[in-house]
Amino acid sequence: MSTSISLFLIVFLAGLTGCLQKPVTITVKPAISYETNRSFPDHRLEVGTFNAGTENARTWLPFISQYLQQQLNQKQTSQNLAGLPPISIGGKLSIYYGSFNYRNSTSQLKMDLEFQFIDPREKRILRSVQSTLFTRDETGIETQLQRAIDNMLESLFPSGMPIPVTLAKGFTRYDADGRKLASLGDYRRAATAFQMAIDARPDDHNALFNCGVMFEILNQPNLALDYYRRANQISPQAAYIDGIRRVQSIQ
């Protein structure tokens, strides 16, 4: 009861400004799956050895390995990797202090981070990628290293272009609650609101679709697919079919 009252108050206040009269469009970025590894298909990617090109870079080598391992774990979960030949990702980090001009501003620190993709069986470098990073001071090192790793992995696991999806207008005020929360980026509470709308009107295919969009954004494809299919069974529409196809493509 308290949840529904809270959601109603949010929507009531938003309605005073006319926000709910505007369509709510959410950007859905396709989830990443191992199948999209286009550079080294049918291989298992693993973290190799990173070396320091300068002495002051040595401190950051464990962070690089740990963050890279974390990201690989997330991207290689959709297949059984046992038995696949490995490709190790290692490289070298160098950090330089000085005065560097970058994009019309002056940075005090430059980093050269090289990624090497190595076949450990043949001990052969298959490919290398060089990133040059700049930051004002040491406080920006971690963020820049994460960005370099993310960009490198994006080239291996391209996630596709973000897709704008306009939420449908449902039959109940709970659905209006959900669309407002979604517009604020509160996708988990928005999903709860859409589920309340479905409880009130099980035939509300718009709320079913909206709930599917929330779970797609929250990277819960099984739930998203269920809601998309239920919406399409009640009222077949192109947007519902597109949702089904998007989710099925990553399962």
C-alpha cells in the first residue's frame, strides 16, 4: 500500500507540470553476449601478464588485471567456454609526468597502455592495440584506465547501436507511475509500477510491453521475453515483435 501511495504522489506532482502528456522514450542498448566476439571467434579470452614500461606504472598493474578480469567475466557468460582454445590479453603500461597539450587543455600526466592478444600455445602476438591517455593528475588514472579497457573490449564485443523505444500508454494510473519513473531513470521501481498495472488489468498489453522494456534494460532477458510475448499474444504489434527479436538474439 505504501509503495502505491508513494508512486501516486510522484506522478501527481509531475502531472502539475504536464510531464505525463509527453511520450516517454527510453534508450535500450542491446546486451552483450560472447557470440558477438568477432575478433577471436571460438576462443576463450583470459587475462595475461601486464608489465610496467616505467617504474611508476607498476602500482597500477594489479588494478588493470582485476578490472579486465571483471569485465571479461561479464561478457563471457552466455556460452560454455570449457574446451575452447585460449587467447590471453596482456600488455604494457607506461606513465609519464610533464606538461602535455590535449584537446586545447594542459594535462600533467600521460599514459601509454598497450594491449597484446597472445596465443599462449604458440607464444605468438596475434594483435596489439595502443591507447594513449591523458589526465590532469593522479586522481584521474583509474577512470582513464577503465575507459581504455572498456573501449578495447567494445571492439571485441560490439554491443550495437542504442535503440530508442517509446513506452506505450497503458490503461491505469500505475502505468503512468511507471512511465514517469522510467523517464527519471528509476527502471527497477518503474518495473514494479508496471507489474502493479498488470495486476490491476491483466489484459493491459501496453503495461506488459513497458515491463518488458524495463527488464531488458535491467539485463534480465528471460523476464523481458516473457512480458514481450504476453503483450504480443494479446495484441500483436511491431514494437512487441521487435522486443522479442532483440531479446532472443542474445539468448
